[in-house]
Amino acid sequence: MIDDDLLRAAAHLLDTCRARGLTVATAESCTGGLVAAALTGIAGSSDVVDRGFVTYSNDAKSDMLGVPAAMIAKCGAVSRDVAAAMANGALEHSNAALAVAITGIAGPGGGSADKPVGLVHFAAAARAGTVLHHEARFGEIGRAGVRRAATLKALELLQDLAEMPR
């Protein structure tokens, strides 16, 4: 699952973060820890990776990251608001300068007309207050395909955030 493209993106992010003195936390739902695994698959990543949260259930999102249960009930776990709350919660519960959050529907089931299989919401947040959001509709490319594509997009969002002027 962690192929050369993911490792290259992770290595590039690690290099950028080292050069800028940044650390990273992850808050993952549908990717189940693949972003953290891609980063920690590279020797020496401990100087950049602070921690990773796998918050697959709604209770975990609330308990570990402080995402309000009322927000999840109102917006759904797969939403822009929940992704942003997850990213900010990862910052609040870590020592990281940057955090990324991923929540989506990897399939093959679980989709609906409003929220189809392949829908993934991302948020990348910096302690300085910047929050980037991205919504992807990967389609029915298979569970592994959605998880891989989401992992790559999460690394790209972190890269964008890491490269922003401070």
C-alpha cells in the first residue's frame, strides 16, 4: 500500500519540515494511519513526526481530538467542518506545528447520494491559524485506491502548508 510515490512525497515533506523546523501530527479516519505510516516508513522521521491519531469511529474523533459530538451529528463525520475540527484537535493534543486530518468514505459500502463512496474531506492546519481544506471525489476506485489517493493528497496538503511563509 505504501508505494514509491507515497514514500517520495513523504520524504519531500520531511525534508521541507526539517529545513523549516516544523513538526507534524496526523488525524486519520478512512486512511487508518497510512499517512503516519508513509512518514514513519522513512528512517529518521522522528525529528518531524510528533504523533498520529487514528480516529475511525465518531467516539474516537470526539474523545481523542475533541470534535464535538453535536457537530458530527449535524454535519456528518465526512464533512468539511469535522475535518477542520480534527486537524485543530490534533494540534491541540500534540506538540506539532502542523496537522492534517482525513475523513471519508473508502467503500465499498457506506455511501449515499449526498456522500458517495470516494468522498474524502481533508484539512491541514498550522498553529499560526492557517487551515487548508480540500474535498475530493475519487469515485469508486476501490477501497485501497481511495485510501492510497487520500494518503497522497494529505501529504500534498501538508507540503503546501509547510511551504507557506511564516
